[in-house]
Amino acid sequence: MHPFLKKEIVGIKYWEILFILGFYLFFAISYHTTLFLNRMGYNDPGDNPFSIRNFMENGGLGYLIKLILTIPLWWLMFKKMKDVPLKKRLLLHLVGLPVFVIAYQQIYYALTEFLGWGHLIGAGSVWDIYIPGLFYILQFGIFHAYNYYLENQLSLKVRSELREAATKSELAALKAQLNPHFLYNVFNTISASLPAEQEKTREMIAELSDLFRYQLKASKTEMVTLKEELNFVEKYLNLEKARFEDRLRIRIEVPEHLKSVKIPPMILQPLVENSVKHGISSKIEGGEIMIKVKEQGDKTYFIISDTGNGVKDKSTLFSNSGVGLSNTRERIEKIYGSKLKVSDNQPSGLKIEFAI
């Protein structure tokens, strides 16, 4: 396909626009030709089948009106409400079909009368309801089939990318597998060698060991419960709190019934680590990190916020914060088709939100 045809305008490729125009032109010419060939012996010397005026009077104007009426309905169905479940969008046709047909008939009759052209009258006018109704069903059937094809192709592409990423992760996990087991043994040895009065240090070593154990588990499974992920994040924050002491305050607001929700492992920790590293650590008085999870409709919303220094240029956040944050954003986009929303927290700091 020529590169020019792949260009887009308002998210629609040029070749798709040309196809739609060709689709309407085909039906307009077919309608015009059918009327010309079925004149029932009537022969007007001025009745030239190749006349633009005759073409517009016998089909062209009608299909032009159909095209104009289709544009807002198409935009509503496939752009504005693209995230609405298909079943609910299909129900909109119960309203869209009669609105389309009645609007077409009224506009077509008004224009033809204004131009002095003829149109069906009496019982014959039923054809100006029946034919537009059939055309509406045909064209939106094609639109829905094509949209399903595009969504399926995108899904196949995302699955392929996720499989490739999973394969790379498995290889990385195999390479690193010896290291965590070695570290477990070292942690146990260090913990056992500590005197009894250093119980706090023992607890920190145990939590650090749990962090590595969870990371190893995360490399082998695709989903964990939110409760498991939160336990991991809390252990991480407890270790950070041992360093920052009262400068780091933690608040977690998660309804109990949401803790059974399945999420990809290691999704929250990079976001929390970013808050500690770039938000709280550089602030003398420290600050608070809040993890909030809530349910809205059929989606679960995550909010990770801090009262740190914030980030002025948010466009550089993912490039300057290491691979953890970038990988998290990419995983959320590919698995759920969701975006990480970054904004300023009030009264200070940064807020990161996403939904699954």
C-alpha cells in the first residue's frame, strides 16, 4: 500500500476514507442506473444517464444525505463510546436506526421540493423508509465487523509482545535464580550471628529476605493478589522507614474486599519507590506516601501519592527515573490498555493514577 494512503486524519487512514466514499458512490451509481433501466418505457429526450443533475436527482443527493447523517452516528459509536461494551453500543441502534431513517426522509423531501425535483408520495413513500433502513443495517454491520477485526489484530499484537516480554523475563529469572537462593542463605547466616539484643536488625534482615523471595516469585507468575503485592510494598516501606524514621509517613487505604483482586506482580512497588526516592528523600522534613485503591463500576482504581517535592517537567519523569517506572507504565498499557496519569498532589508532591 502506498505510504500516502496510510496517513491519518482524526485517527482515520486515508484509504479508509477513500473506501467509504467509494462505498457510497457505488450504491449511488447502482441506484441511479436501476432507476434509468426501469423507466417502464418512459423516454425523456433530456433524460441523460450521464448528466450530473440527473445523477444527483436519482440517487446522488439521497446517498450524500445518508453519508452526512452517518458521520455523527459513526463518531458516537466508534470514537466517543469506543470503551463502552459492544452489547450496550448495539442497543443504541434501536434509537439510531429510526432517527437516521426519519431524518433522512425529512431532509431529502425538503431538499427535493426546494430544488423542484420529484420524490415518492403516498404509499410509495414507504420505500424511502425501507431502503434507508436496510442501508443503515448494512453499513453499520460492515463498520462493526471492521472494528472487530481491528480490535482483534491489536489484541493479537499485544499478546505477541507480552509473550516475547514473558520469554525474556523467564530467561532473566533463570540467570538470576542462583543469586536469590545464595542471598537467602547469607541473610540467614547474618541473622543467626547477631546477638539477641539486636532483634530490630534481625527483623530488617528477615523483611529483606522476604523482598527477594517475592521478587523471585514475581518472575515465575503472571498474577498475584493485591494483598500479596501490598504485603511486599509494606515490607519495602518498613525498610525505608528504618532509614528515614519519622521523616517517612505511610498511609494505606484499601477496602478489604479488593485485596483479593488479581494484579500483575511488582506493579505498585516501582511507583512507591519513585515517591520515596524522588519525592520524600530530598525533603528535610520528609513527607507522607499514600496508597489508595477504590472500586468504581467494573474497574479498580489505584492512586499512589506523596507530599514530596514533586516534578515540574512530568514529560521527563519516565526517562529520568530508571527502567522500573517505564516498565510499569508499559506493562499496564499492554495488559489493560490503561494509561498512567501523572499530576500534582495537593498541597505538594506527585500523584500517579491508573485503572485496571
